[in-house]
Amino acid sequence: MGEPNTFGTTSAPFLHAKLMGSVATDGKINLTKQYDGVGGEITRSSWTGDVRTNGTSISGSWKIPGNWGGTFRLSRQTTPPPASIRILGGRYQFPAGQSLSDLPFVLLLTGQSSHSMTGWTRVSGWAKEPSSKVGGEPFLHASVVGVYHAGTGELRLVKKYDRTGGSDHEVYVSCVATSTGNYSGQWLIPGSWGAVATLEELSSASIPEWLDGKPSRR
């Protein structure tokens, strides 16, 4: 999740955190919010609350252990709700001659119903990746928009960085589903460079390591 930076260092316009926890069958939630180090913030807080019966909002209380707390409310912003939610892990390869290792990133995409005439589905979401800049922010974050075609397996995305660490450029990603169910294609920074990009569907067990920027190779 992301929020305006109101208490971190000024190098980051937004602060980012991961939420991990559980939702019980009666709608009770227990979550841990952990900032990822962007803006110098690594604070951890506990969230407890209830999901409304129609699933449109969550409300409850948060607390920083040994410190202070307050209340929160989360409301669904997409109407109607997304037809699909996908969490993908990706890797950028860099052009030959560059002394850079493959860069992993995690991608969350939500999609609406496909267009009846063209078959394309609009998708949007966010992306997170370790920063390759030495001494800078630990992670970079971006918004993502694009389209997906279930018939051909094509996925076309535009990733726009949110200015964290001074990065605000766009990256174009174009991939096609392979026989294994993963995706392979190209990434490109317009007017600059690009190379191979790959994507894979993530299991729930592997999501935390990707969010931490340290996915294992399988």
C-alpha cells in the first residue's frame, strides 16, 4: 500500500508498506503493516477490524506496539469490483555489455470484463522493485496501466514511476503467454534502452519474498 509521505525523509514523495495477515470467516481481520524502508521508514503496526458484509469497506484500529495508535477505514474504490486480480513476479534483463544483474519486480494487476468486440481487457495496478542505485532508496514504486488479451495471451503495460528516489520515467512492457503459462517479451524505456522481460504467476507462499525484493530462483 502507498500513502503520502508525511513523516519520512524528503527523498520520497510517498511511503510504501506491505500488509500481511488474515481474514476470518466472520469478517474479522488481523494485519501487520510493515513499511519497506522508502523514506527511511521501517515502522511496524498492528491492524484489527471488521469487513462489512457487502465487502465494500473495512474499519478498525491500528497500533504501533509500545507507542500510539488510532482508527482506520478502507473503502473499495473500483466500481464494479475487479473481474480479476493477479499477482505476478517479473525479471528485467539488461542489454549485453551492462554490468547489471537481472532486476526482479512484483506486479499486482486488476482487470475489468473484456471488451465484447475486441477481446482486450483493461488492467491497472502497481509495481515494486529493488532500487539499483547504490546509497539511494531501497525500493522503487510505480503505477501500471495496460491491456490483456485472453485469446492471444498478449499483455501490454506502461509502468510510471512515482518519483521515489528521483525516478519518474515510463517503462513499456510487452509480453506473450508461453506454453508453461508464464510470460516472455520485452521492456523498453522510450528513447533509451531495453531488453528481455519475463513474468510468472506467484503462489501465495512466494509473494512475501518477492515483496522483499529477494525472490529465490526455481
